[in-house]
Amino acid sequence: MKFYIILKEIAIPIISAIIGGLCTFLGVFMTIRHEKRKEKEERLLANKPLFYRLDLRQEYEYKSAVDFCLGVGNFDEKEGQIFGVIKNTDNAVLIIDGVSINGKLYKSLYGDVVDKNQIFNLYINVSEKINKEDEIIFVVKDIMENKYEYRVETRYKDEKYSEIIGFKEIKK
């Protein structure tokens, strides 16, 4: 009889309190983890550079456009060039990390920071001839050093010159 009273009045309430405490701890832990993940995603979206290509035929303030040259510095050594007019939106500053063509990375020669709402001309001087099967990846960063990759769609004029016509984000 005494064992039943000890079990009923001491052991079961203690075990119940321990189980309740563990469930509460687990719930709080999962909530904090979820909120941290959600906060990180919001920070990423707030700092993610958003940009788009401008068509050469549409009107834009070409006098205020900034030139960014990537690739080989000596223009006599270039075998081809990819060109595009791009506008960064007012979402975030864009940092050009480079352009990868078939795994070969071409870096910026002079500068790499594009301000908000800035129109820029992107010239990629490549050391090999351009062909339609080339895999061209535009790599940018935000101010938090998060990296984003975009597959570049081009229109080939000839084996030396190509125009950027679009971007598709590569999801990781």
C-alpha cells in the first residue's frame, strides 16, 4: 500500500513534470530555430541584388551608364566579347564576382561594385572563341558576401561577338 502512495503522490508527478518540461524545452528550441532561419531568409532577400537586362533598342540613360570590363586586359589578346546593358534595381548593391565560361572564371579588371539603380555596360573579353554551346555563368555577391549564380542567355552575332539577352538564376 505504501508503494502505491509513493508512486501516486511522488513518482508520477515528478515523471509528468520532467516529460512536460522536456516537451516545453523542445517546443521553445524548435521555435527559436525556426525564427532564426526565417530571419536569415529575410536578411538574404533584403540584401539580394536584383538586376535585369536592358534592350539596346529601348531608351535609357546611356550617358550615366558605367562600364565594367571582365576578362583579358589586353584587347589584342581577346578572341571574343560578350556585351550587355544591365540595370541594378534599388533593392541592394551588386558586387560582380566574375563570369565563368565553361569553368574558366573571368574577373573584373577595374571595379566590381554596382550601386543601387545603376545602369552598367558589361563587357566580357574572352580568351577563346565564343560558340553557342558555351556555358556562361554570371556570379555576383551581395554586401553580406552571399554568392548568387545566373546562367547567361546570349544571342550570337558571330564567333567573336555575342550579346546578353537574359539571366536565369541557378538555385542551390
